[in-house]
Amino acid sequence: MDLKYSDHPFSNEEIDRYSRQIITANFDVNAQTKLHNSSVLIVGCGGLGNPVALYLSTAGIGKIGLVDHDKIELSNLHRQIGFTVADIGRPKVEVLKDAILARNPSITVEVHETYINKDNVLDIMKGYSIVADCSDNLPTRYLLNEACILEKTPLAMGSAVSWSGQFSLYHVTPNSACYRCIFPRLNQATMNLNCNEKGIMGPVVGIIGNLQALEIVKFLALGKSSFAGSMYNYDGYTGRVFDVTLRSQTPDCPSCHDLKALNDYEVLCKNQVYSPLINDCCHPQDRMTVTELKEALKTDKDNILFVDVRPAHEFAIAHHPLATNIPITDFENSHETPTLSVKQWCQRNRPYNRCIFICRRGNDSQRVVMLLKSFFLSTLEVDGFKLPIKDVIGGYEAWRSEIDPKFPTY
């Protein structure tokens, strides 16, 4: 006798695979069927994208799309748990696809090894049930926000940097704020507040990524989310967790109201999406190459105040033996003028004939030079002596690339 025991689409093997999920309270085989019929586009296959992709695939999402242009590096491995040392140099999307199918070969995986931009985003996201923003830069976040508005697609947005992380689900409740309603000032995006600049604790992206995956499962299977209209905030250093209720739509938001076409946020944010450097802000006469720095330190080291403006904990990783550490915060937080730290150093030591600033990539050193020049035209005056000031283009990364490969990468 051939008896039919169920009306759902799952085989006995699939029931076994998802059984612990299906028997969970407030979940059932109908919810599992909804996951099976759903699709998720994951933009960014790094620290957030890894746990989101792996947990969604094992939960039984029917189709997953992966978008990332990058290749795996050694510095990724402390937080991007789907990758191993053997994967270094391979495209992230391909390795993550392999990791997904090794865990659940019954689902469909599409890969897009590309930059996502205003010209391709709508084609890439077409047909997906929801978009998971796991990117690490603000221009992409603004772009995905508008693309999801135009396509009427929910947006599950996670972010993490340093010790903290956030999550919210956008575009699922009427009159709720979009991402640009909450963060309207695009000039904030000129500063790269991402893990390349500010660092990241590996478990933090795990916490946010797991929450992101859980809320996507809840939304697709049950039609609900705990963070539609609110933002989850996590501080891993203090252990503090709190929610913020988001306001309603901003009446004059250029993304929410009467949006006809996508804005070009690579231009609006004045920041190349995948570039670790801010735009060159200093005048060329206030900058020098690492080759010029090497020659100056060789021929005139006793007369140069060579200032490393990185935080003390980065200075301790590695620094030029002739460099003096005066962190950028000493300039920004000075109550008198931002020259106070340099003046105090000069007064305690011998007189100099010039001052050169260096940092990791050439970002913060430019900020210091610009800050000093907001008080002086082109020279720093200390006790009657005028010191020309210069920034080192590309910072220690350029030094390593062009002068000495023994300087460590971090």
C-alpha cells in the first residue's frame, strides 16, 4: 500500500535535515515551506556575509545570491568563518558558495563577482524576496536603500565596526523611515568608518550576522521581525544592548519621496566605494612621497620632527624608529589650538626646521595637516621658528610597498 503521509514538498531526508527547526515552538512545516520558496540576496561576503549565508543556507532558504568583488586575504580569517588559509587568494563568492553547498546541496546559489553600483544593482537584485546588506561602506548602504525602495524589496541591514554593531529591517512597515531618513548627512561618508580603518572584533560580526540571519528567517517564514521600525545596538566592550525606535519618514527625504532613479553615491559621498583612502585633500605642496621621506630622513634626520599620528596601540604594532607618536586625537582635542602637542614636544626637545606627519594610509595625516593649516597658512610657528608641515602620501602602506616590505601589514 502506497500511503501519502503529508502534503508538503519535503522529502524524508529534508524533514530530517530541518527537523529540529520545524518542531520549534511558533514554527512549523508551513513556515519551512515559505523559507524553501524564498530567496535572499547577500551583498558583501565578509564578516557579516559569512554567518548570514551559512545560517540561511542551513535554515533552508531556497535560493541565495552572493555579491562581492573581493578575494580572500589573511587578515579576513579572524572573523570570516567560512574561509580557511587554503582559500587565500580565491574569490570570496566562490569559496562561500562552496561552503554553502557543502552544508546544504539542495539549495540554489548564484554568485556575482562584481562591484555593485547604480548601473547593475537593479538587475542583480531582481526577483529576490529580501536583500541582506552585509557591506562595509556607506555609499553601498545608501545605494541599496534606494534600490530596495524602487523595487519594493525589504532590506535587512547589519553593520559592525570596532566593538559595536547595529541591525534594522527597512521597508516593511508603512511610513517607516528609510536609511537616508536616519542618516541624511552624506558628508559623513567621506570618513571610512569601517573595519579597515577602525578595526573589528571577530565575535561582534558573528553576533550581528547571526541576528541578521535570524530576523530574515522570521520575516520570510512568519512575516514578522523584532526590528522593523527599530534599531538593535550592541556594544561588545561593555556588554550593553539597547534598541532605538526609529522615527517615521522624513517629509523631504530625497530617497523616500518621488524617487525616480538611483543616485550615484560614489560621487555624492565623495568616496570610491572600494577604496580604503579618502580623496586627496591637501594641496600637493603640502604632501611628499615615501621616496622623498626616505631621502629627507637620510640627509636631515636631526632637523625633522617626524610625527606618527596613529593611536598608541597601532604605534606599538610597528613604527619608523625616528618617528614620534602624537595621536591625532591630541590635535583634535586640544583646548588651545591643535598645535599644542607639537609645540610642547618642540619646547621639550631641540629646534627643528620642518614637521612631517605620517599615519597608516595617509588619511589621518592629511586631517592633521589640514587642521593645522586652518590656523596657519603653510607653516607652524613655534617660539618664533616657522616649521613647514607636510603629509606623507599613502602613509606606512606606501612605505611598505615602495621602500621596505618588512614593515608589517595590518
